Amino acid sequence: MAADSPVGVFDSGIGGLSVLRHIRRQLPHEHLLYFADSGFAPYGDKPEQAIVARALAISEFLLQRGAKALVIACNTATAAAIGALRAAYPAMPVIGVEPGLKPAAALTQSRTVGVLATDSTLASAKFNLLREQIAAATGVRFVTRACIGLADQVEKGELQSAASALLVHRYVEPLIAQGVDVLVLGCTHYPFVQPLIEQAAMR
């Protein structure tokens, strides 16, 4: 495969653009091919097998267009489908994303970290194994919150609306009340409402 072949990147809609931005910054000379699966967004409320099937179909689409590597720019899809993609394409680099629990554990002073993510990510075996390993190694307590509807608000472009602010406050306030001093944004959609999350955390 040619060195100038594109890197294929996908997510359930626009959330993965937050990842794409970092890839572009780190690898400015790479060609990038992004698939925004808005018609199936969000992945967070879909059954695991549906996410796996969708990830395989999108990956095949990207490979047919010459992708030399695949980036799953979605925590939910990584948890559900990265094993299936690596099995299906053993010669292809397949890179996923996962919530940043390890750096959060290094930052917390209260020893309590909050994790905002989709219900599917929080229920996945991959996430829970990661949480258990880091909690055992560091003694940090992780408090999780499934942010139902928040990715939908981002997809609708409601990044500063009153409805989005209310939703964010509903999810963040109980974590702060439990002593959380570091928040992990465990969905690639959530950086788009980071200002709202920061405001809710500072109340």
C-alpha cells in the first residue's frame, strides 16, 4: 500500500472530529478520510452487535477507498468492535480510543475521578477491566455517569443551548458532590460541550 494512502477515521457523527483535529496536529502530512456515521448516531444507545456490524461495514467502505489504517474515533465503538475489526483485518493497523482513566488518576488530589460516557461504554467489559486495573494500581475511586442524550445535543449543534446546559448540570453536579476533582470525557462528542461541563463543575 502506498505511503500516501489515507488513514481512515470514523465515528457516529461529528464527535470524531475532536479526534481528527489531534491526528491532523500530530501527523500534518497524512491524508485523512473521515466517515461521519450521522445516520446511525449516536452509538451509545445501540446494541453491541449492531455497533460491530456497523463498524465492519464502515471499515470495508474505508478500505475500498484505499485506507492504510483505521482509527475508531469513538469510545463506544472501540469498546464494542475493536476486537472484531482486528480479527477481520489482521494485517491492518486498527487504533481505538478509550477514556483517559490513567492520566486522570495521576492528576486527582481527592483520589476520586468522575467519568462521563455513554451507557454502552460504561457497561462494556473493556471499560470495566480498565477501570478495575487502574483502581487497583492507584487506589483511585472512579465514579461514572451515563450521559444519555448529550451526544444527541452535540449532533444537533446545540453546544451552548439552555437545554444542553441543563443536561450537563444534571450529569456533572452529582459527581462533584461526591468529591470528584477530575472529570474524564469518555465520549468524543463531549469536548464540543466542554465549556458547559467546566461551568457546571465550577458551580
